[in-house]
Amino acid sequence: MVHVERVVVLALDGVYPFELGIPARIFNAADGRYEVLTCSVDGRPVRTNADFTIGVEHGPEILRTADTVVIAPVDSARVSGELPDAVRAALEFVRPDARIVSICTGAFVLAAAGMLDDRRATTHWALADRFRRLFPRVDLDPDVLFVEDGRILTSAGAASGVDVCLHIVRADHGGELANWVARCCVVPPFRDGGQAQYIAQPVPEQGAASTAATRVWALERLDEPLTLAELAAHARMSLRTFARRFHDEVGLSPGRWLIQQRVARARHLLESSDLSVDQIAGRVGFATGASLRQHLHATIGVSPQVYRRTFRTAAAR
């Protein structure tokens, strides 16, 4: 019998409606593996940061039944270093063994409750200075999409909530289900947690050439030893212009982006095929299996064998 994970989302006054809906949208697409419920600190309707109020079906007591608790973000004007008594009381219902997830400013709630002390965490990059002033004991990394530190996951702004929820599905049930969920929700199936939050210029200046077509071209040739010169030539730009425009659009250097794409492709092959590590390395453009092992370990901290065993086991659950 398939275990159904209960996810309880805590909605606080001033909640962002978009982010509040992310857990239900992602987890409810996961083939019945999750049940998503929403609660408030008192079981009453919650005022959003928009011009409407949301009714919820549950009070805080439902948190004691949660396998995973998600703290939805609130308007940044409401965050502080202190927790209202009602919020603190609600968090006391959370089981010690529950997985806890925050989206965006939800990290302020966890930090104010002391849950992030001496842990690595993230939040929206624009709030990093305020967060550090309020919570100096937290090891804040504002340059990533999400951070997993034991049973606590913190994610950055808005759409990074999608990334962290997909990451959970992938960790719980394997890449194939996570990819299916992403396809159902029409979102990218995988963005590494270490990817940069802030892209300085996501849209090219009017009239400027984009590197998008070259990125597509490169993804079709990951098994080849692509050089910066080849990428720039395909884009019909000088090396300097290409490197600058690529970073403006993607938030990464071309070399770092290529490594990220190769690791992502290798992860998929480890999950979905019986190819050896050396064979996978060749298919994704790493010179040797040792190179793949090095880059995979640098990205997610495990070897190819451990990764394959973990996600094959997850997929079988």
C-alpha cells in the first residue's frame, strides 16, 4: 500500500496567494502520493497581501498530523524578529520529526522560532540584509534557490517554492514522478538548489541578440567538448560580448552553466538507466567517470552510486 504523505500549509495574515497555492499545485499532481491541507493559527479566514481574504478549513491542531509542514510567505512589511503569540503557539503543534519547508519570507518565521539557529538557510535575496541583522545565528545564503539542512528546507522568492516542492517529490519518489509532476504543471523539471536567485538582466535589451538559441544548440550537444569560442561563434558574438550577455540572461558563466546542465542530464540517466558511470560521463560531456563523480559530489554531496541507489529506492516506493 502506497504511503500518503500529509502536507499541512500554514497560512498567516498577509500571505502571498501565489506561493500559498504552490504546495497544493505540485503535490496534488504527484499521483496520489500526498495529501495537502491548509490551516491558519485560529481556523479563521486569512487576509492575503492582495485585495481578498482566503477561507481555510483547519485550525493549528492539524499541524500535529503533518509529515511535512510548509510555511507560506507573508508580505515583507510584516516580517520581524519576533513571533506573534498565536503563531508561536501554532508551531508548537509541529512534531519533532516533521519535515519543515519555508517559502520566501517564511524563513523569517522559522528563524524567529529558533528553528534555523546554527543552520544554513536562504530567503529572498532582497531581504538578506534585514534577515542577517535579525538572525545572526543563521548561516544565510541568499544566492541560491533553496537550501536543505537536515529536515528543514528553506527556499527563496516566489517560483523557488515550485523548485523546492519538486525537489521533495524527487527525493521521496524519484525523478520520473518529479518530471511527470513538472510536466503536468508546465514548469521546469529541475533547477538545482544552488542556482543563482537573482539574474541581473533576464530580458535582453531591445534590439540585442540573445544567447537563448545557443543554449538550445548546446543542450543538443552536451556530449561534445564545447568551448566558449564555439558557443560565441554559434551566437555570432565576440567572446567578451557573449560571456557578458550570457551571464546577464542566465545568471551564470557559460562554463558553469554547461557543468550544471551536464550534471542534470547525468542525474536523469542515473535515475532512469542502467548505464555505467563511465558511459553516462561520455553521454553528458564529462571526459571521465572521475570527472562526473567530482562534479556530482560538488553539486549534491554524494557519489553517482549513492545517488542512483537513493533515487531508485525512492522510485520504488
